[in-house]
Amino acid sequence: MKHHIDGSPLESDFEIKMETLSLSVEPGSKDVIVKNLYVSIDPYQLNRMKTYSSSQTAVSFSGSLTPGLAIDTYGVGRVLTSGNPNFEKDDLVVGLISWGEYSILKEGVILNKLDPMGFPLSHHVGVLGFSGLTAYGGFFNVCKPKKGEKVFVSAASGSVGNLVGQYAKLFGCYVVGCAGSRKKVDMLKDKLGFDDAFNYREETDLNSALKRYFPDGIDIYFDNVGAEMLEAAVSNMNTFGRVAVCGVISEYTDSGKRAAPHMLDVVYKRITIQGFLAADHMAVYADFITTTTDHLRTGKMQALEDVSIGLESVPSAFAGLFRGDNVGKKIVQVGEE
Ligand code: NDP
């Protein structure tokens, strides 16, 4: 990151820096040197890149970024050298590596050995990684679904959204998603089994669009975008409806934009609106892995991945999230397996 970024990120906001890396670990140091393989590209990083965030909470949660320094990210790699007795050369690992070709992980930084369980390594960045846990924990723990309930998911072709829709369908809900292109809408219906989907960019009035897709109202709204979509969803919620606020991507690029749902709707319809973080749901991690690996093996669920190759594609992969370029989990492969 060359400088702080306010508004939508551009490829030109980033540059690749080269440094010489020593492959030996100082005696007594518990550093682990990792060859990065797959790195996650996530919208929340933009909130760390701002000059001044109007949401200091968001920044304090994940830490603000300093121009010129490496950007830490969730990802998968292979150990090259380790001073830490828990890791050996050639171990596959998953944790907080960086948008780079190599990472030096200090003691205490999140890093775990990875058992790929027969799945491609990239799945451990997406469907079996944090995106999957976010969708699983958010849907089952926060939305508390009942079979037959009507579920609306925004950014439904994205990393988290497509999985929420798939879990909800497998659980027995009626699911409608919205996304930013006709191609994505067709994919949600034809490939992922959503009951219906629409292109929000073609709708002039989101409130009446949701009335059309949910004539009997929405029971659960899984919110990935915030602002007008959240307002329209709240207007269309049923009594005792639940809104899981996973993220508000449309507000990340526009600091003046804020959702203002009709609070009288919230009162009279006794709607629950709850924000959450994936990390809140570690208690269901084992269930999440068992259920999701079963669904993937039996072909009931699909892993939707959008993988670019090479470190040089990180800036466009990241900027593309805010243009809707990605379909499914955006990942960059920065090293050969
Ligand atoms: P995605 O893979 O969904 O990528 C972002 C997508 O959002 C784009 O493809 C685009 O699709 C859509 N989008 C971009 N800008 C806008 C906009 N202005 N209005 C509406 N849609 C937009 O990202 P993730 O699935 O990783 O993340 C989805 C949300 O979940 C984000 O808000 C993220 O911050 C949040 N999140 C929260 C976590 C938590 O722990 N609470 C963990 C992980 C993610 P389209 O073509 O449909 O516009």
C-alpha cells in the first residue's frame, strides 16, 4: 500500500517491494519462515487502509495498516525454516501470513498446521477457512433458522454469501440472493440451487424489488452490504425476523453512507439485528468442518473459487472486490505447491 486509501481502491494504490530474506532463523528465535502459497483477498482490509476511519472500532479490531509495510492476511503456506518446535520444514500451515511470496511469523502470530483432508489447498482459504466459518456460524448461530423460513442474502455470489445460500438451501429454507450482474444471478439459480435471485443494479427501488421476491415477507436477512439494502430488507421483514450483519461493503468505499433502517419497523415487528465476527463461532468449528467436508464430498455443496495467479495480481484482485469482479472466494496463488 503506497498511501492510505479513502474511497474505492485502485491498482495504482499498491506497489510490489522486494527485500532480501535470510532463510536462517537466529538461534533462540521462534520465528517461522513460510513460503506463501494461497492468500485471501478480503473486503475488510480496506477499513484498515483508511487515513482516518470513522469507525475506530473496525480499525482497532483488525489493526490499521502502515503504508509501505507488509499486509497481513489469512492464507496457506509451507514452512521453509522454523525456530518454533511446533513446526518443521515442509509442514503445510494456515494462518496470518502476508500479501507476499514469503512471510516471517513471530511467536504468537496465528499459525496452525494444516491437514488438507484430501481437498485442494485453496479450499482452506475459502470454503473450509474463515469464509466458510463466517457463513456457517453466522447462518446457524446468529440467524437461528427454522425449516421453511424465507432467507434473503446480499452479495450472494461472493465468498460468504454463496455459502450462506447453500447452507440455507440444504437446511430447508427458501432462499433468494442478490448480486451485481445477470451472469451471477443465473449462476446462483442454475449452479447453486438458489430458489430465486436478482440483479440489484437493475432495480430502481429495492423496497419494491424485495416485495416482489418475498410477497410473504423475509424471515432472515444475511447482510453483507449494508446501506439501502439493509433499509429495504428491514422494511420487508416479518415479525420476529432476524438480521445477521456480517459486513457492510457498500459503506467501506463511502464513509458518508450509513444504513438508517426504519426503527419503528424494528420495534413493532420485534426484529433482531445482530452483528457478528467469524471468530465468535469457534465453538462450532468442528461441526462446521465435519458438515462442510461431508457436503463437499457428496457433491451437495460447491466450492466457488476465483483464483488469480501471481503476487502481481493482488492489487487488481483486491480492487476488483469493490467492482464486483469476483465470483466466489477471491484468492491469489502466490507460490507453486
Ligand atoms: P465477496 O467475495 O462477497 O466480495 C465482495 C462482493 O461484494 C463483490 O463481489 C460484489 O459483488 C459485492 N459488492 C461490492 N461492492 C458492493 C456494493 N457497493 N454494493 C453491493 N454489493 C457490493 O466478499 P466476502 O464474501 O469475503 O465478504 C462479504 C461481506 O462479509 C463483506 O462485507 C465482508 O467485510 C464481510 N465479512 C465479515 C466477516 C465477519 O467475521 N463478520 C468475515 C468475512 C467477511 P456484486 O457483483 O454482487 O456487487
